[in-house]
Amino acid sequence: LGLTDLGENRVQEAQAKRSQLTPADPQLRWHLIGHLQRNKAKQAVRLFDVNLRVSFFDADSLRRGVELATAIKLNADELPVVLKLLGLAADDERTCDGARRLLQTFEPSGLRSVVVTRGEQGTELLTGDVCVHGLVARFERHPRADNVGAGDACSAGLLWGWLNGWSPEQTVTLANRLGAFVASQPGATPTLPVELLL
């Protein structure tokens, strides 16, 4: 039919149509039209991007944020702090081990993914029993480049991959590419080249 964008105002109908149509045409983009009903919100991706700031967080607010999330994103320096505040810390562990303990502890409340960003070393995505290290991306750095917006660009890549049914490997690789590109440019919202999404 030549359609590229489809909209639906009912979550269950959108899910059914998407599962039938998207495999035949992976380029289709889906949009929810109208208000999301409270009883359907549980099916939405709820990303908790931790961003610890001195004296603006405590154990209770962190616990509540994780309990409400389906995915949590934090950097490698924040992970041990969060684990300690939530009573989940252990000595000498790999990043994926700490992320796995966080995921297992909060799976009953709906947590499905833990994402740990590592700056220039890329991003790790833990979902289920799989810990994926996406391909690390590098771009020529603009002379006035800054890191502002890189974490948000990484989050956008994660959300895009999850909402479009991509594999964990594809999802974390896109997150790495978007975050690395934005970090290589001045400002938080540079124009993204189309080839970044391919």
C-alpha cells in the first residue's frame, strides 16, 4: 500500500496489528493516538534514567523509581551507589553481575531491563539472562564538542529499539551510535545523519 506510518488508539489492537504487519514490513512506524488509559499504562515502557546528583536523592526515592520502571538506565559510577543504597551491594563484581542482581530483585515489580552506560566504552544492556555489549561507536570529534545530550540520545536509541521490537544487540548498538555521535558534536541536539539509524 505504500504506507509508512500507522496509528491506533487502542493498545491491544495496535499490538495485534503490529505483530501481523511489522514482520512483513519492518519499516512501518507505529503511533498511539489519543490518551493512554490508566489500565493500559502498565504495557508502556517506563524508563528510569537515574542521573544521581549530590544531595538530590535518597534510598527511598531510588527504590520507588526502580519499582515503577520497566527499564533503568544508569552509568557505571552510579551502579555501585544505587546497589549500596538499595542494600544489594557486593564486593568485586562485574558490571553485569550488579545489574543482574538489580534486575532479579525488582523483576516482580515489572523491571525488565537494566542499562549501564560506560562513556566511550559503550553501553551494556541486561535483559533476562542476557548481558549485551553493543558495538562501540566512534565519530570524528568537533573542536567545540561537549557531552551534553549524549545520555538522552542513548535513551532515545534504547526506546526506539524496544518500541520497534529490535533485538537487544541492535538496540544497544543504536543507543551507542546515537550517544557517541551527540558527544562528538557541540550542543545537546545536533542534526542526526540518516545513516546513524541504519
